[in-house]
Amino acid sequence: MDKIILRVKDMDCAAEVATLKRELEPLVGDGSRLSFDILERKVTVDVQGLNVREEDILKAIARTGMQADSGVEIGCACCGGSCPKSEGFWQQHGRMILCILSGVLLLAGFALVAFERGGVLSALAGDVEGEHAYPLSAALLWLGSILSGIWYVMPKAWGSLRRLRPDMNLLMTIAVVGAVIIGELFEAASVAFLFSLANLLESWSIGRARRAIQSLMSITPSTALAFDFGRQEFVEKPVGDIKVGERILVRPGDKLPLDGIVLKGSSSVDQSPITGESVPVMKEPDDQVFAGTLNGDGSLEFRSTKPASDTTLARIIHMVETAQSRRAPMVQWIEKFAAIYTPAMVLMAALIAVVPPLAFGGSWSDWFYEALVILVIACPCAMVISTPVCIVTGISAAARNGVLIKGGVFLELPGELTAMAFDKTGTLTRGKPEVKSVQALDGRAQAQVLALAAALESQSTHPLARAIVGFAQAQGVDIPQVHEFTAFPGMGARGRIAGSLYWIGSPRMLKSEFKGHLPAVTSLENGEATSHVYLWDEERVHGYIGLADSVRLEAKNLVKDLKDLGIGRVIMLSGDNRPTAERIAHVTGVSEIRADLMPEDKTRAVQELVDNGERVAMIGDGVNDAPALAIATVGIAMGAMGTDVAIETADVALMSDDLSKLPWLVRHSRRALGIIRQNIVFALGLKAIFLILAVTGLATLWAAIVADMGASLLVIFNSLRLMQARK
């Protein structure tokens, strides 16, 4: 077994992830072997080449006070990942039951005291004045409330104490136990209940983001109608049993179970679960279809191209899950801060409990109480969850809108961009060039030039090559066989046809490879800028083909929107000649052009921008421009649906070709950054105010827990606003 996947049901925040990482790193020797998924509460350990057993990992996790089990299903049909197995009733609802029980017992005890003292106000006044003569029944009820409230906290607190690494669980446990020791049972029960409620709400907020991803899993049907050759009819089969190449029938109104290629029929398909766009797309023979999309009013028969565990939707789900383990810089800063802050607060509380009585003769019980107040106020819960909850929510919201963000760092970075560089083809233009002219130069027929060019281009996947081959086929040209084929990336190709060696390529390749007379060719044909592909042999140039790619209608609005957002530089990188690039720049409003670029030139252009201090996003198709995407501050692949390489290589993948997703991404990132900063200010500001009150003796345990609870609730609900993110 190369990987061990465990489910840690208590893992809900970055602090617990940091605790687990510190405990597991000595086992595996390298933190890169560990992967944590807060959304699914999973820990993945790469044990390849190590003598590490699952039992060793379980014991290490148990030392932290958290419990783990191997309750996952590997490679499930729904998403291809590791889904939780069904849990028992107590596992699912135990926390909530104990929290409710703690609250009920707290209120029941208070009701008894209120009845004895003649009313609610009298009971509260007595507690504030330090009257601890509670009825035995009330004291027992509050003890029950305390135990219920800290039941899940105590194991983590004990683990923290054993490791001598104080965390918020230890702080709260000390505060509760200390309050019990000095007779403040009501306040101890209040702290226990409210801390339990805060943990429950934190878990709920993470669960809401989790459910957003699980809703993607559930949109794929569990069965499909596959063709049975024995019975010569379509029969229902579990999706996980269907192999690549099988024929699938989708009826009107059904969801597509797998990715595939349409064989028969035509129908409009709603691809919004993947692209975030609700406008249906017409599907006909030879078109791609995707699992989880909704068929319209026609029937479709298609051939499956991927197993259920490897569909585009499954890969999206897997990527979103993986993104949770890629920590944002803000998360790392908060973890480092908390590692210093929490021990410092414990030391401060200890000094306040001991120094005033020893140095100034103060009351031991009074200053011990103030120390407990400081421990509760100092609890870093709100600060620790302020960023991770926002990151998880932001990534989940983006996925629902057809934008796949590969980690917290790539949620933060788009909001800080100063430049965007576009690989022209497939971004600013539609990426579907059309043949505008075929010109023969040596007396050959145009059909012969087209046939030779199509033969050479038939071995290539470049958009220009596909356009030439498609045009030749549409013209009914007989395309000959090519041998000894050699491709020159970004320039052209060479091959032997009927015994003769031919070249096809760009003007740059023609100038470097052909030593004879070069024809004069204008880049303007009928007023339209075109790119030219030349055909030649060892003696002469036989002709050229003019092609043009249409500009996206929304491209001009895109450039304006980006500049309105403060992105000062929008650069177009193109392999086309300068006149063609200038025409497209004029239409779109792009002010900076770099033309006649080879693939490696585009990479150098992006590197130059980065070296000059620009925070630059590179936007391409994720296939031919992977090196440039990797070098950029943020690499963004457009139209990634159905393109596995794009989903793998880009930092952010736009599942559709909708250019408006780019300004949306920038705004979404800035909104997330704003909420993160607000959360940190809320959490630290509220703590600072109440710490001052505590040091001056003006704060009570009640006020402390209200401050802690209020800060936690504030950052949780503030973060959840990102779930409402829409275009």
C-alpha cells in the first residue's frame, strides 16, 4: 500500500491540522508526504518506501486527543476519490447532542437558583456578587453541563498538555476546571457550553462548504443505460461497472452519467454544474458531453471515453478537495502567530494569578479569577478559524461558478494582480481559425496545394492545422499519405509525400529553411488581417494558405473591465505576424502587443514581466502554453472542461470560455481578501479590548466567553458571505 487514507472526525480547523502535522512528521520524515483535507476530514499519508503501518499512524493521531479510522472508500464511483463510509448515529450527531444537553442542564440549574432566589435578576445579581451557595441539585446539573460541554475537548486538551504545546482546547479546559475549583460553577458551565457551541458552529460552517462539494457528487446518476450486445438493447447498469468505449443512451431530461463523444442524436445540454453557465449548449454527433450535465428535450447516444472515477466532474471534485491542503500565506502567518500568542497568554495568565498576591498582598481567589478570565479571552479560536473558513468557502463558491481554484494561495493572488498576459488563440479569439484563401504560386492547381498542405497538417493538433485539414475535407480533396513526418513546434512540419520532401510552416520557418526566392505576400486580404502558412519543397515555394481567427465579441468589454479593476497592463502574446496581432489588439482594446512569438518566447515574455515586479496572470488554453502558465504569478487556463492537461497544469481553471469569469475571479479574490482582513481585525480587536478590561479587573468570565463566542460567530458568518458569490 503506497498511501494510507484516514478519516479524523475531530479535524475542523487549521490549528488541528498543524497539531496533526507536528505529530505525524517524525513518522514519515517529510511533511510533503502528508496531505490534509479539512472539507472531508481526511488525512492522506504517503508511505511508499517507508516501514510505517496504519496502526502507527492511528496511535500518533490518538496522542493528539483526536480519533481516526480508516472509514473511507477508495476510488468510489461517484467521484473517483475517497468518500466517507456511512457513520453511526452517535458519530454523526454526538457533538450536537452533548452541546444541547450542556445547554439544557445549564439553564435547568439556573432555573433552580432563580426559583430559590426569587427571580432571574436576583439569581444573576447573586452570581455577579460572588454568592456560591447553590442548591446541590443546581450544582449537580451544572457539573453535568460542564462534562457534556468539554467531553470532546478534554482528550485534545490532555494531548496538548502532554506535548507541552498549549492550544485553545487546553486554555478552555484550564479555565473551566479553575472556575470549578473556586466555586464559580455557573460560569464554568457557561464557558463549557458556549465553547462547545462555538466548536459546533465552526464544524457547521465547514460542513456547509463540504455540502456544496458533495452536491456536485450527487448530480451524477448512479446507473446508466448501456448497450448490451447479447440482448441487442440498452439495459440499466451501475455507472461504476461501465467500461470505456461502451455505448450509452440518455433520454430527454436525464443527467449524463459519464464523459463521452456523441454518436447519434442531437439535444441541448445544460452544462451549468461544471461551467457555472445556465445557457444550454447544442450537442450533435462528434461533440463532447460530460458527466453531471443535464440533457434537454432530445435523446443522445454516446460512447463513453472515461470511467466514472476519471470524469471531468470527478477531477474537479478531487481538485477542490486537494486545494484545501494548500495553505494560503495568510493561514501560515496566523499559525505562526498563534504558536507564539497562545503560550504567551498562558504565561501572562500565570503571572497575573501569582505576582499580585505575592508582590502586593492581593486576594489569591480574586487574581486567580482574573487569570481565568484572561485565559478565556486569550483563546485563539476566532483568530485561528478566521482565514481557513474563508478560504474553504471561497474555493467552494468558485467551483460552483465554474472556476476551479487550486489552493488558498491562488484564491488570494488574483486580487493582487497588476498585469494580465493573454495567449491570443483561444482566449481573445475563439481559437477556431478559418481558411480564407488558398494561393498556388508555381502553376499548380489550388486543390493540389491544399491536398499537400492537408497531408502534412493531418499529423498535427495545432488549431491552424485542424482548420486546413477540415477545409480540405469539406472541399472533397483527396488527402495523400505522409511519411517520415517531423514536427517543429510553433513553426511547422516536414514530411515525405509520394517520394518528395515537403515543408509547411510560418513565414519565419520559410525564411530560415528555404534558400530560394521568397514570394511577396501581404498580410491583408479583402481588408482582413490573416496568418499565412507556406508550402514548399527543396526547389520552390508552391503556395500559401491564408487563415483568420475571429475575435470574441466580449473581448473588448473584458479589457475595459480589467482596467476598471485597476489592472494597468493587458498584454497580448501572439505567434501571428504583427499586422494580424495589431488588428486583433485594435478590436479588443489591448494596448500592448508582442507578435511573431515562438512558445519559448511567450515564456520569456512572462518571465520578464515577473522579473520587473509585475504580479502577472497568464491566460491560455493550458496545453500549448503550460511553461508560461507555470512561470506566471497565477496561471489561468480557459475552456478547461474536457481538457485534462489544463485542469492539471493551471493554478486556476475556467471550465467555460466565458471571458467575464476573469473579472469575476479578480473581484471574488479581492472580496475574499477583504473578508480575511476583516476577520483578523474583528478577532484581534475584540480580544485586545477585553484583555484590557480583564487586566483592569472590569471583565468577568461571562464577558470573556461572550467576547470569544462573539468573535467566533462574527468571523464564521462573515466568511459564509462568500457562498453567495455570483457573477
